[in-house]
Amino acid sequence: MGIMKRMGMVFRSKANAALDKAEDPRETLDYSYQKQLELLQKVRRGVADVATSRKRVELQINQLQQQSTKLQDQAKKALAANREDLAREALTRRSGLEQQIADLNTQHASLQAEEEKLTLASKRLQAKVESFRTRKETIKATYTAAEAQTRITEAFSGISEEMGDVGLAVQRAEDKTAQMQARAGAVDELLASGALDDVTAGPNDDISRELDALASTSSVDAELEAMKHQLGTGAEKPALGASEATEKKQEGQA
């Protein structure tokens, strides 16, 4: 297959796909129905034209028949007046009219047959147009319902995908929050242990921290001694300590 032939095939296939996408079957059916109505109107006009021609032929036949009758009467009157020559002339003209009447009768019969034929065709075409209109409306209603169903299905599909994306976003937010909380706790522990320096703290903060710790220890010792003194346990121990010192001094003098 040549390159040009392949290009032509690709172009035709893409054009066909674009036309299929742009085509609305409902508009196509309405257009076809409109064309059928126009055709039906043309057939009806044809029937009316043939009927008009038939009527004109009938009028001509009537006129010629009246003239023929008049010539026949004139021929009788001429013959009664012993004017055979005039009677002969009148009958000769009447004979010509009778020939025209015969031709017009033949034409009238042909027009009448054509009119009946067109009238029957018009009735059949009208029945087909009515049937097509009913079928067209049914197809349009079915297509509209299918289109609505497709849109609803697509909408539900879109909502499901969107809800899935929302669920993933919530999961990512929760993971990120947990990660940040864990990092903040780790930094606090490192700062408390002194592994990291607090750049916002002053240069004497470590000394202050040690003095505070010492003051806290002294306060605890003082409070403990005060409790021992209240319970009386703190006074006995110093007395026992003095007695033991006296006994050890006496033993040394001996």
C-alpha cells in the first residue's frame, strides 16, 4: 500500500470518526422527516396540477360540445331553408369539432388515470410519512433516555473517582501530621538532652539550668530535714553520735 493511499485512508477514517461524533441522530431523523414532508407536498402539488389540467380539458370538451350542438342546429335550419350548402358546411365544421372532442376525451381519460395514480401514491406516501414520524419520535425518546442514562452513569463514575481522590488526600494529610508530630517530639527530646543547641536560648542558660537544679536539690534536702525534725528522728541521731564519741574518747585514755 502506497503512502498516499494510506494517508487517504487515515484521513477518511478520522473524518468519519469526527462526523460520527458530531452527528446527532435526532437531528438526522428530523431532517429526514422534513425531507419526506417536502416530497409529500410535491406529490400533492402534482395531483393538484393534474386535476387542474383534467378540469381544463373538461371545460374545453363542454365548450366544443356546445359548439357541435349549435352547428347541428344550424345545419338543420339551413336544410329546412333549402340551403344544403350551408347545412353541409355546418356539418363539416361539426365533424371537425367531434374529432377534437374525441381527442380531448382521450386526454381527459389519461389525465384522470394519472390523477388517480398520483392520489393513490400520495396516500401511500402520507401513510409512510406518518409511520416514519411515529417511529422517529420513538427512536428520539429512546435515544434521549439512553443519553440521560449514560450521563447519570458517567456522573456516578466521576463521583466515585472524586471520593477516592478525597480518601487518598485525607490519608496523606494524616500521615504528614503524624510525621510532623513525631519530628517535633524528637527535636524536643534532643534539646532537653543537650544533643541539640537551642539557638533561641541565651548564652548563660546552661548555667542557670544547673543553678536551678542545685536550688531544687537544696530545697528538697531542707524540706526532708524539716520533716525529720518534726518526726523527731533527726534529733536522736546527733545525740547518739555524741555518746559514741565520748565512749571512744574514754577508751583511748584507758
